[in-house]
Amino acid sequence: MTSLRCLRVAPDGDSELWREVVALRRRVYASRLDLPLEVLEHEEEIDRHSFVFGLLAGGRLTATVRLTPATAPRLEMRDLGVLPAADDGAPEVCEVTRFAAEGGGRLYGAAVVHGFAVWMPRHTPVRRYYAYCRPAAVRHFALAFAARPVEGVSFGISERGVADYRVMVGTMADSAARTAHVRKHFVDFSILEPVR
């Protein structure tokens, strides 16, 4: 059994852990999602106003995700015009982007989701989130994380060559409950304060 640690990672270009987060994003987005790496450029502004989580399994970074509060000056989903206007600027809402996991099957992805779903309501007013994904991932998001598609909302990003993203919505409470099973797979599961 492995020791698993979910932690906040400070977006600091000088930090070794931050460089590992960026490298993991690049590997997953290029190989599994078949997206041009340009989609990951100019991320600094959004990263600075976000909560970035990393998952360490046996001391190795295996998953990461970014949560940006709807109160932040810039949101990817706002820029794309798909964040519902009623939730734009709401302190209890965030967007979930830059999810990347490798190894461990779906376990590491569920573990990083569990980490943020437990941590965010304890330390912030955030209770709900929006995310977007390709149609093939909708069922996975629904089953694995208790998120649901926003009916009638799909959009494309021509620079990525994807014409049919779907918007998903979920709550921290539902995602924490749905992913709680991950704890039994590890000797130790801890959620830590930011590591710089």
C-alpha cells in the first residue's frame, strides 16, 4: 500500500514541485488529450489566482488540478463565454480546469478530487464548481465525481480542434462523498497545507 498526500501547490516558477505540476500538465495534455501544448501557455495569471492541488503517491506527483474562484479577475470559462452569468463572481463558485493524472488507473484522479473537495469548503466559501470536458468524459465525470452536465450547453474551441465540449456542474459535498472510497486504498491519506 502507498502513502498518499494531497496538497496545495503554490504557483511559483522557482519551486521544484511547481515545475513538476507544469510538466505533468504538458505530458497529459499532449499524450492523452492530443491537444497542442499552446493551450497551456500564458497560464500564469489564472494560476496565480487559483488553488492548485497536487497528489503525491509514494512521494511522486501523480495528479494535479486547478480550481479558480469565480471572484478571480480571469477565468478560462468566463473567457470562453460558458460560465453562467448568474454564477460569475459568486464567492461560493469556482471553475475546475487543468485536471491531469497519470498512473494508478482512475484512483489517483479520484484522490486529487477528494482532496480538493474536502479542503475547499474547510478553507474557502467555495461549495460548487463548473468544469468542461469532451463528450466521451461526461459519463466518467458523472459516475466518478458526481458532476452532471449542464443541459443544452456545448461549445467548441477552434484552436484546439474540439467542437463539442460539455459544461459540467458539481458540488464539493457530492464530489467528496463520491470519492471517499479512495482513502481505503492507502496506508495514509492526508490533506496538507500549501507547499511552496
